[in-house]
Amino acid sequence: MRLSAATLLLSTLLLQACAPAYENGHLSRFINRQREARDACLRNHVSLQDDRISSPNAVAQAIAATCTPENDRLIQAMSTADPSGEGQIADAVRKDAAVKAETYVLELRARPGAKTVPLLH
């Protein structure tokens, strides 16, 4: 019970910190479009960069690096709501990009003969 109360408190604090971005509908939609563009870049580069031999993590890191411009635009959009948290936002967005890229690599490898990662999200 103590753990779930702490988790609830942390979740509430995090949501309050993000509230300005979600209260601004235009900014929220802009952030979502930037995230979609970044994710499309990641998906598109999986088939181009995955040799199906290298580790999924290594391929994901290379893909995430290729999509740095899209990541930077997403970071900039998210930082508009809270410029003081740009460093933390940047770290989180870059980690998210690498994790998503690795997921896309694994999804493509799970489909022998597939040339692209399907849009699941």
C-alpha cells in the first residue's frame, strides 16, 4: 500500500509539472505532430539500417542518431512549455527514441520477409 501511495503521489506531481503543455491545445497538438514525425523517421530507417546481424541495440542507436533532427524538434517543442527542464526533457526524449527504435528493429525481425515496420501506435 505504501508503494502504491508513493507511486500515486509521484504520478500526480509529474502530471502537474506537464499541465501547462496539455492545457495549451495548440502546443499539445504540435508536440504530438513532432513525436509522430520522429517516430516515422525511426520506422523508416529500420529497414534501411538493419542488417539483421548486428545487435538490435546497436542498430537502434544508429537509427536514433540518424533521426537527431526530428528528435531535436521534438525536444524544442516540449521545452516550450518548460524551458528550465530542457536538459531532462532532452535526455528522456533521446532515451525514448532509442527504445522505440529497438522495438521497431525487433518488430521487423519478428516478421521474416517484411520490408517495413507496420504502424501499430
